[in-house]
Amino acid sequence: MAAFLSLGDGARVWLTEAAAAGTTKMRMKMAQAVELAKLFTPEEVDWALGHAAVHARFAEADLASILDHHATVTAAGPVSQAGEDRSLTQGTAGWAHPHPHPRPRRPWPRRR
């Protein structure tokens, strides 16, 4: 327990939130976090524990999944996204100018 809590504030938040959520096998998951701190840095594991706590991710493989995803994303470099000027979507500009010739309404047939 002391080794787990020494990881940082994220570990304390995870412990509190996991207990409040009724998480099972907490000691096993805490031991897994300490082991993961040997593969990753303790700061990364602490960040991942805080992230897991905030997003209520307390399943068995969640912490490893978060760490793996974070390592993959940060190793790939910054994420590039298309801006508004280079987007492939059509956008909503056409909505500002309704069709110049609206279709005439069809009159209801008269009943005799």
C-alpha cells in the first residue's frame, strides 16, 4: 500500500474513487500499478492512475491500456487535425442561402 501511495496524487485519487465505486480486487490492481511503475516512469503511472480515476476506469486492464495508449500517442508526435480552411466536409454555408426557387406547394385536392 505504501509503495502504491508513493506514486503520487493520482494514486491517492484512484484509491479513493475506486473504493467509492466498489471496485473489486483493488490490492491486485495496486500491485499491478507498482509493477508498471518499473516499466514506465512513476510519474507516467501516477498520471495514468489519475486519468483512470477521473474517467472511472477501474477494470483489470484499464491502467495498462491507458499507459500503452499514452505512450503510443506521445511517441508518434503531435496530432495534426484539419482546420476549418482545409476541412473536407461541406459545412453549413449552403444553409445561409436557401434555394432561390422554392418548390411550389401542391394544393390539396378539393373534395366534392
